[in-house]
Amino acid sequence: MVKVAVVGSASIDLIVTASKRPLAGETLIGESFHTAPGGKGANQAVAAARLDAEVDMIGCVGDDAFGKEIMDNFKKNGVSVRYVEPVTHCPSGTAHITLAEGDNSIIVVKGANDYVTPEYVKQAEESLHGADIILIQQEIPIETVEYVATFCDRFQRKLLLNPAPARKLSEKVIEYATFITPNEHEFAVLFGNENRSKVLAKYPNKLIITEGSNGVRFHNGKTEEVIPAYQVEPVDTTGAGDTFNAAFAVAVAEGKEIADAIKIANRAASLSIKKFGAQGGMPTRKELERSL
């Protein structure tokens, strides 16, 4: 069993479905509303645990009802919470999600996730040292991302950085990360108008661009490859990227080649969008292997 440490956010998703998105100043009648555990860090932790990885979550929640719900969900899914701390005087993070027109729009309020500081992560260094791979995202302070990247470089730990939400990264973080997995929008924020193929060739087997239904693109050191996506009818695309990242991380930690790990991750992501909620469709190990 591989060991995975996830440094990141844990939130509650507040989800509205509608036939279309409202224009500025427009009011629409929605179709449904519900809440569900989410946050990119938590999503990736749960997805990895369902794929039979041993997972430590390193993060913060509020000392509120949402925080208890998040903690209970971790425990239900077999994610260790020994490094998840309830923060007083600050609400849990929330994500406000609109599902419409076959896709999602999300506004994140970080809340307690802003307390996932370098000093906080230092308390969990035992977990980082013992992990086969470490996952991190950007719903936490940028200083923490830089600290974890530096730690991984110093101690030769594999680091998968999912640069979402999009913001600029320092050259140091890009150099220290083992894998960086932007979607097309995040790639544009990271690298501006630079030619995509040139950037991929500059970071072979590191930069992995997810392009939704068009597949996943990377450079294998010799040539640029596109691994096709699995075509399915989506119910809810929220969490598909997190499922991809977790499944890819588990696969490479188990020794899979990058192209094979991407194929596995694409399949996991395709299964995840067939049910409602960021975590609702995340497959178990048995479900994934059966579908492959």
C-alpha cells in the first residue's frame, strides 16, 4: 500500500443546479440545492483513499458544524485526520458551486484553509517524510506551497502540484515539483502566451496539461503525447480534476509509467463525473480496476 500525504484545503460545497448561469444583475429560478464535503485537498485525499492508498490529510477546518461534517467524512473514507486541526474564531472553508450548461463555476471562500501555514505543516513533517508522494494545491497560502516544494526538494520526496486555483508560481516551485498538472486556463496563467509545445518540451515528464474531454497532454522527453479522455455523459464535473490528480499520484507512486498513470487517472476521472457531488462519483479501487 502506498502512502500519500495531502497538504491542502478542506471545505463544504454549496451546490446549486440550474438550466443556465445568470447574467450580471439577473435572477434565475434554480433546480436544486445541496451541500457536500469538498475542497481540493480533501477531494484528493478521499479519492486516493478510495484507491486503497494510506492517506494523511494535513489541513484545517473551522470549529463549527461544517468542520465536524468534514472531519466525519474523512473518517468515513479512511483518511487519517491526525494532522487536521479545528481552528476557533474562523469558519470552515466553503465552495459556492453553480452547475449549469454541462459544466461548473466555483467561488471559493478559504476560511480556515488560510491557517494551513508553513508553521502548521512543520508539525506534520513526519508524515511528509514517510509519504511515497505528496499532493498540494493552491486553496492554501502560497508560502505553504513554497515551503512544501522546498521540503520535497531537500528530502527528495515526490511532489504533485495541482496549480488550482490559478496563480503564478515561482521558478523555484516549478523546478522543485515532480509533477505539475494545470488545466488549459491554469497553464495560461502560469506561462502566459508562451508556445504550449515549447513549454511542454522544457518540462518533460513534469508538466501534464489536462484538457477535459480532449484528453491529457505531456512531453515524454522525445515527443509530445496526448492521452485520450474516456467519453461519458457527465452528471457533475465537479471534482473530476481532483480525482485525476489523486489517481495519477497513486499510480506513479506504485511505479507506473507516466503514460500508463495518465490512462488510469483519465478513467478514474471519467467515472467520477457520472454521479453528483465532487466526491460522490469517486471510484473505489475495485470499481476502477473493473472499468479498466
